[in-house]
Amino acid sequence: MSLFFYSYPKCGTCRKAKKWLDDNGVAYEEIHIVENPPTKEQLQSYYQNSGLELKKFFNTSGKKYRGLGLKDKVSSASEDELLSILASDGMLIKRPLLTDGQKVTLGFKEEQFEDVWK
């Protein structure tokens, strides 16, 4: 199955993750997370497969997240509301997001990539 690499080209963390994938010969399909963000349904599937809390999917250091005052909303909103918010703007999603349909990783930690994608 294909590995989907949702990234933002100007993101330093995404560039580091991409370099690691390239250096380790991992094939992937790169998707611009702002131009082609995952749908609400895709996000729900990724969330369910990840084993992570839904709030981990938010790019909490992003300007949009802070500008929209999502910190308080994330702790009280329903899962459906949170998925809708995430799907509304790729800049709200923690990146890079990698998935092969079963496994999901958010952000870039070299040891995690070694365990999951190598």
C-alpha cells in the first residue's frame, strides 16, 4: 500500500521528514496539506488507526490555531466538531502526517520513523 506524506513545503519539520524518507529509500506520495487537506472522513480513519488523542492532530503552534482561539474549544468540542475543524484548513493539522492506511504518524521524530516506516 502507498505511503501518503501530507506536508507543507515551507515547514522545516516536513523537510526533515522528507529527507529521512529519501535517505532511507522509503517510497511515498507527497500531498500538499494546504492545497489538498485530508477530508473529514480520512481524518476520522487516520485518528482511529493512530491510537492517539484527537487533539494531537492539531498544529497547536500554528498561527491559525492560536488566531482562532482553538485551545479552549479543543478540550470541550465533540469528536465530530473537531474533525470538521481539522478538515476545514490544512494549516490546522499537525505535520507532516504520514499514513499507509493502517499506521499513522504525526510530526517527525527520527526514532519513531525508524520504528514505523523503515
